[in-house]
Amino acid sequence: MLAAVGLMAWLLLSALSAGPPVSAAETSFAVRAFAINRFGYGAAQLPWYDGGLGALQVAGYETVSGALRRSATAVSAAREAAAVASVLSAVALTVAARRLRLSAPAVVAVALLFGLAPAALLLHRTADPAQLGVLWACVALALAGGESRRVGAALGSAAYLLAAAVTSPLVLVALVPLFAMLLWSGALARLRRRDRRVIAAAGLVVYAGLLLLAARGDLPGGGQAAVPELTALDWVLAVAAVGGGLAGLRIGWLRPLAVALLATVLAAAVSPDLRGSLLLVALPLGAVVLPAAAESVLAAVPGRRTWLPPRPVLAGALAVVAVLAWVLSAGGIREPVDGSRQAATVAARTWVLQNLPSRPKLVVDDAMWGDLVDAGYPADALVAAGGVGPAQAAWPQGWRDAGYVVGSDQGLLGAGDPVRTARQNSTPVASFGTGAGAVSVRRVITDPDAVATATEEAAGRAAAGGALAGNPRLGLQPAAAELLRDGQVDSRALSVLAAVSGDHALQIVDFPVVAGENPAMPRRLIAISAIDNQTVAAGSAAVSLLDQWLRAQLPPYKPAGTQLSQIDGRSVLLVRYDALGSTGLLPP
């Protein structure tokens, strides 16, 4: 069963890189773990008690395992760490079940419930500090389980419980009632009745405070995990687990675990913001309580040995039935998940790298920060919405120093200065994706007369373009000629075409739109299909000569790059100018 849990985690990690959907909170946590890898713990900008230690542990795994090298994004690398943590939790929980003297069928059920429930599979793949808190709590339970009273096991268990609490204080929602019940019942120490009452009252007060914080969404150490869509099997298991918890209240040795389970379920019910993380905490408790309660109920049935099969047969049958139930009811989680947000972020990153070769200062959301830094963009030229990253270089004029704003509006408008102000003082340039997953590129506008200046420049481009459209040394397709006359071609491209046409004849197929940009913006691409009547092709002497001439130009006339491409089945030399633009090159 442990092998099956590990196999399913690996399959989902490989096949559903975007599933479950990536939330903004999960992205922020994953990017902060990436920042620790690159720039040290201080770059995470996270309190140690609210995800900081969790991000440090994820970063440690990524460093040791090389997960970042294997993954396309920081989120994928963090999800790999979460999947590994879930498999280790399953191992520890299975050991704990054996030490609690559960039968072989019950232990198999523990592994199945924890690792193969449809919702559990997706929750285990979410990068959340609660995932690591659960791991350390399961290890503590494995050490403390059974009747052993060894000092070393007790100290080790206490150390792992402390690690769980500081990694994710969210797990205290389960640990506080668990240990209050253990002390009240005398399982940990023989106490006088008055002391037991004091402990019970203190446990209730602390739990009530934790419940209030959870209801307000202020309890630290979670919130990254989104609740996946529950299948019919998930609902059945959830109801059965709660029923097992209620039944466990009547079973002496199981009562502390049952109380912890019910307390965690209650917290999840009243806390929509932390529900996914609290369900992660409830999963191991439910996985142990339900089989243990069922086993105790069966033990009380008279004559059970006459109709129950041998334990190995029962364990195997239980595994087969569980896997069949999973296959029949959980098909929905194998469906492709909308990855528009991730695809849009990658497209926006590509736009920035291709069209801003001078690497100006940018204001970005957290996801874009991680992608750009990973691609080699200078970290001191970026300000992230969540403040992630090393100490920023001086921005003497604040938001006015930024050239562009890149990211989702949700992440940018909800941030503080200079991010929000830069977003508010910007105009759209390009957009990728749709709906809530859209990522936009916007130019920061600091000139109050920018509209008037743009109108004057448009008139200058139209005049120069009209003159070029009549140049006999430029062979223009009708659409390209119309763009020239309408002033829709970048002034740098106009100036360079005028200079080149003095010595060479060019065939211009089009002035294409840069992917994602508004077609109404001045075109920055020139598609040349022939030079001096020689068709553009790889290794052509005419192409090499023109390319050398273009590269020898000085800014602002030097292109950002040239490349061979295909447009409408024709081989073209695509000349690209950067997105920064230039003003005052052409008189109005």
C-alpha cells in the first residue's frame, strides 16, 4: 500500500503538473522557497512562524534533490517536495498504526485512506507548510505509539511535535485537544482530579482561541492549500470519518485521537480561508480513527470469526475494493486542469526577455518575480508585489523608476507602494491569458503630457510612413503599405528602412504584431522576404550583410535582435525593436 501511495503521488506529479489549480497563496509560498535557494532566508520575507520555516525546509529539499533543475516552475518544484513529504507521512503513519496494535487489514486501510483518497491525492500535492507540519506530527505519533515508555522515544516524539508546531502552528488545532485529553484521561501522567479539571479548562480556552483565529483566517502556518472538488467517494469517506470520530469517543484508548479529529473538522468547517490546510491536518487523524473504530466495533460483534475471512485475505480484499472504488469514482481528478495562469506567466516572461533586452526596472507579481529571476533577469531590477527577494537596490524616485508593470491585476492592485501606484499609473501594452488567469504587461507613464506627445509622434510617423510607402526601392504588401501610411510603424523602424533603401531594395511582407500586444500599437517588427531580389534564406550573403549592418547601428536605431522566421509560408528575416521605444525621432 505504501508503494501504491508513492506510485500514485509520482503519477499525479508527472501527469497533472497544473492540478490542482495553483492558487496565489501557493505561488507566493513556492516562490519564497525559491528565493531562499537563490538569496538566503532573508529573501523569503516570511515570518518564521507563518511559513518561513516551512519554506526553508522546502528550499532545503530543492537544494539537495535538484528539484528546481527538473521543474519548469518554482511551484512544480515545491509540489514535488510536498508529494515526497506526503509519502514519508504515509510511512510514519503506517508505523504508528502498527505500534497502536491495529490489525493488518486496519493498517492497510490507514494507508489507503491517507494516501489514495481522491481529494487526499490532490491535497498532498499542494505546497503548503501544513504539509510539513503533518509530516513531523506523524513521525512523533510513530515514536509515541504503543505501550513503550522509553525515555528516548518520548524525547524524540516531543522534539518532532515541537518541529510540527513551529513549522505550521496550524497543527495546534489538533495537538492542543489531543494532549489536553491525554492529560485529562491520565494516559500521560496520573493527576489529581483538580489538576485534570484545570488542564481540561485550559485546553478548552486555548482551543477556543485557536478556533477564533482560524475562523478569521489569522491562524499562521497554512492557507496555501485550496480545497479540491470532492468526488462521491470523498463525501462517503468524510462522513464515515466523522462517524468514526464520534464512535471513537466511546473507546478509551482511541478517545484522544477522536477528539483531535473532531476538533480539526470543526475548525475546517468554520474557516473557509484555511479549510484546505486544516483538511491536510485532519487526513492522518481520520485515516487512523476510522479503521480503528471500525475494528473495535467489529470486535464487539458476537460470532465474527465464523463469517470474517482470515486477516491476510481481508487485507487483500480491502485493498482491491478500495482501488476499484477509487478508479470508478475519482475519474474527475485525472481530467486536464486549466493551466492558463501558468501558460500566461510563461508567455509574459518570454515577452519581457525578448522585448526588453536592456533589462529595465520592473514592478512584478510574485509568480513573475520567480520566473524572471530563474531566467536570469537581474533581481535588483525587480520589485515584487509581496516584497520577496533580496534587499532592493535604491529606487530614488520610487514607482517612477519602473519602466513596466508585469503580472496579474489581483496580485498587483492588492500590494502596497510602489507596486500599486505603478500599476495605477500605467497603460496596457500586452496581455496573455484570459479571465482571472490573465497576465498583463503595462508601460509606466510618468509624463503628464504623454497623450499629447503620443498624438504628435503619430502625426510624424504617418508623414514619414507615407513617404516610405511611395519609395520604389521598397516592395510592400498592401497591408504593410497601409500600416506605413496610417503611422502604425515604430519610428525607429521607419528611420532604418529609409537609410537601408538608399543602398538596397527590400521586399517587406508585413509589420507583424508582437504576440500578446495590442494591434493598434506601433509595430516593432519588420518581416523582410527579399534583399536585392535575393530570397531570404539561411546562409544567404545578402542576409548576412544586412544583419551586420543592423547590428552596427547605434541606439536607438540598433534592433533588439534579428532572426529567420516563417510568415504565410515565406522565409523572412524578422527584425525586432525593443518595447522601450524612443520619442522625438520624427518631427510632427
